[in-house]
Amino acid sequence: MTTRPRNPRSRHWFDAQDLPGFVHRSTLTPTGLHRRDFGGRPVIGIVSTWSDINPCNLNLRYLAKEVRQGVQEGGGIAFELPAMSLSENLIKPTSFLFRNLLAMEAEEMIRGYPLDGVVLLGGCDKTIPGLLMGAASANVPTIVVTSGPSIPRDTPQGVQGTGTTVWRFVDNLRSGAAGSDDFVRFEDEIMTTAGHCSEMGTASSVAAVCEALGVALLGSTMIPAPDGRRAQVARQAGRRIVEAAGQNGMRPSDILTKAAFDNAITTLCALGGSTNVILHLLALAGRVGVDLTLDRFDAIARQTPLIGDIQPSGVHLTSRLYSAGGIPTVLRRLGDLIDRGCNTIEGVELGDLLGGDRTEDTDVVRPLDRPIKPGPGLAVLRGSLAPCGAVLKASAADGALFSHRGPAYVFESVQEISDRIDDPALAITPNTVLVLRGVGPVGAMMPEWGMLPIPKYLMEQGIRDMVRVSDARMSGTAYGTAVLHAAPEAAIGGPLALVETGDIIELNVDERRLDLLVEEDEMARRRAAWMPSSQRFTRGYRALYGRHVLQADRGCDFDFLVGLDDDTMPEGLF
Ligand code: FES
Ligand code: MG
């Protein structure tokens, strides 16, 4: 076997010829390992969110075997560590609530065990962000291997994914263009293979961003879940993490630099990706001490055209993007907008991996000078209704509404929307600004309710977009002029709490403004009369969440998880 540098972490458990060393080594005898197997071989954790309650991650068990094979080929020792699985559509009240819990679990597991490197296996929306935030805090060399997109259905109506296609179907149901027979057939056909949503929803956006950050193998993330090439990259990741575990400069804090985050944001904007990724990147940056704010997203969005023609901002699915060369093609096409000098976990700079431009499918990834939209794909709005910021996925919204002034109709809960939105007595018109509040991180753990439904009678008239404002999030596969993440949120007394039905709200995307046009003395009167509702949860994780979650402009991490520890060793080891 090749000699490798002694590893800084696992040797503290396994090298010593004393009682603790004896206990640590002999504990692993049932796994087939022997004292002579240790000898400085890198110990790799395969941290996986596999669960059969999470079909987006259904192939991770198989991929874990491939990673293990790669680790062994590279001369390392692999252990699988199961982590909480977050199945987007099934876990309630919202998977987002548990992202931070998964991050805490991953961090403490990685720090607490004798690991010199980790491979993170996840796929569904919040799994990779949670794992990566945790690994970044543990600051042990890390490679992300995603589950990959599911296989879309090829139909006479075009390829159909699992997210945007569903939203469009719901629109058709509400407008009467689809009926209950279609509903039953659709249910049978819509989600049939392992893998995450195949649009540029949150899962695909996070995956793309991992390549841009340099923490996933370049070209790996858009390989469809059942494709054998995914097993190849899993093996490659296993071999590579063994090398990286013994090299300097390979820790997350070495790779997740300010320039790497810029590359990630540029990629997100170029693909018209999920607004959820804004929250995840803000939180991740906080973990590694990078000063990232919403203003940086807006600045990058202004200079980045939409070049990826993928749903929900465009027409294709990630399968087509993969055929066109995947994320490397996007990064190459972005030219000087990407900093090629960034480190990657592959041990070379991003530019060395990318090489020069090639002729690939220019329909799905356009050249910079022939974009789908010039930009911005994303807009950060501020104003009297969102002093700390709100976001809009402009690439997937109707530009005709970007300069809009209309009366608010305020909903206090999603139940109220469900009960009343279709009632013509509310007199909602296409000009109305639909407001939902109390659904921010403290108020309701920030569910994906920001794409408020349009009243049925307006859908029947052909209205497909309206201005909507909330402190909620929106599914990465959703679309529309939905102003999201308003901060500070209503539950802590943000101005959204003070809006009354009939107040005029003004949105001006060009000027990045979102204003409530109510006189200051009237606002002062309302502010004085406002009463916070009492904390709903008094025990358990939910109580912790309500007390410590940061606002959306800081990524909704917990206040006590921000910042990097210098020491990656657990306390009191010996
Ligand atoms: Fe899992 Fe969309 S539901 S990625
Ligand atoms: Mg989603």
C-alpha cells in the first residue's frame, strides 16, 4: 500500500498504544478491521440522508456502496453514517424547519467521530444544504455527491418534470382547463423514478451551486439519478476524498471563499435558480466567516444574464442540461463572470478543470451574448415594506408587473387563503397585491407558501400572474411575481405586520423598491397598537428554533451556529 501522510484527526483515536487506543481499535473488530489496518490510513465518513421515505434520495444506499469502493481503492477506511432524511413533500410542517437540525447533527457527528474526510450524500431540497452547513462548521475535507435528478416523462405535451409541471397542472385545474380524470392519471404518472426534482428547483439549484463552489466533482451533479455514470462519480469521489483528507488547503474553509460564493451566486442567476438557495448560501457563508449579504446577490444578478433555458425560468429540464455538458458548460459560457482561480476539492483550480469553451447545445445553455433574458434573474427589493430586504425571482415572473401599484388584500394564514381566495365578494382584481404574513421563520418556520394562488375567477379570465408579497419562501420549481422572504418578518413586528387591506403597495423592480404607501404618523399609530403573539412552542426543537432563528436576510441559521471554530477536534478526547 502507498504511504500516506498521517492524518491529523483519526490518529488521535487509533495510533496510541494505550488503553484508549486499544478500546477504539478493538471496538471496530466486529466490522472486520484489525489493528494493522489503521496505520495512518485516512478514515472517511459517508454521511447519507438515505431513507425510503425520501424517494429523491432512494439511490443513495447504492451510491454509498460505490463511494466506499472508491475509498477502499484509494487506500482509506470508510464508515457510513446515516443522517436525518428530509423528504420535501412529506415532512411537516416544512422541511426547512429541519435544515438547521440536520446541520447540527452532521456537524456534531463529523466532529465527534474519528473522521479525516467526509462524502456527503443527499439530494432532496434541504438535505445537501443541511449536510454542507454542518460539514463546513466541522471543517473537515468534504465532497458532495448528490442523488441526481429523476427521469422526466417524455409526452406529446413535451417533457414533464415533477415540480413546475405540477404547479402548471394546478393552474389548469383551477382555471378549468384540466378535470378530475386528469388529476387521477397525473397522480399515477408524475413521480416515478428515484432522484430529485428535474427542474432547476431547489435541489438542482443547490447541486449546481455545489459544483460552482468547488465542493462537488465538476460535471457530477446533473447526471440523472439512475444513470450508471453517477456510480462512476461516486467511486471517483471516494478515491478523491482519501487524497484530499491528507492534503493541506482542502478543508471547507479553504474552498468556501468569498470568490467561490460569487461563483455560486453567478451560477444561480445564470440558471434562474431557486430563491431558497439565497437562504442556504447566506447561512453557509455565515458558517465559514464569509461576509455575504443580500446586496451581493443583487449586484451579481445585475451583471448576470439568464443563459440556462430550464424550468421554471425557461423551458427545458435538467436532462437536457446534462446532455449539453451540465454545469461545466454553464461555467464556461459565463466566461469572465466566473473566477477560475478558486480552489476546488479536486485539488486544482476551477479554471484548470473547466478548460476552454466547446461547441455544445446552445439552445439550453445560451452564449452570453444571446441570453434568454438579459437579467436580472433575481432582484433584492428594499423599502418601507421590507427594510432588511425581500427577494423576487425575476427570471420566472411576468415583467409587466415589475412596475406596479395596487391595493393590498391581506391574509393572515394559509387556511384563510384556502377558505376564501375564490370568493368573489373579496373583490380581488388583477391589480390587487395579495399579502400573506405571519409565515416567516419565527411566525411559521417559513413554509413554501409564497406563491399565493390566484382567485379561480381570475384564472378563468386568463390571469396567470399577480403581485404577491409575503415573509414565506416559495418552491424552487414555482414561478410568478411573488415577493418573498420579506424581512423583518411580521411575527417580530416587521412592517408587513402593519399592512391593512386596501393600503397601497408599490413594487418597482428597476429601482429595487417595495413600499407601503401609508403616512408615517398612521404607521406610528399602527406600530404602537401592534401586539406580538405569544411564542407558540415552549418545548423541544421548535422552541429552540423560535428563539434562535435569524431572519431571512441572514439565511435563517441559528444565531449560535454562526462563525467558524478553529479547533476541529472534539473536546476531552484524552
Ligand atoms: Fe425532493 Fe423536489 S421533492 S427534490
Ligand atoms: Mg421544493
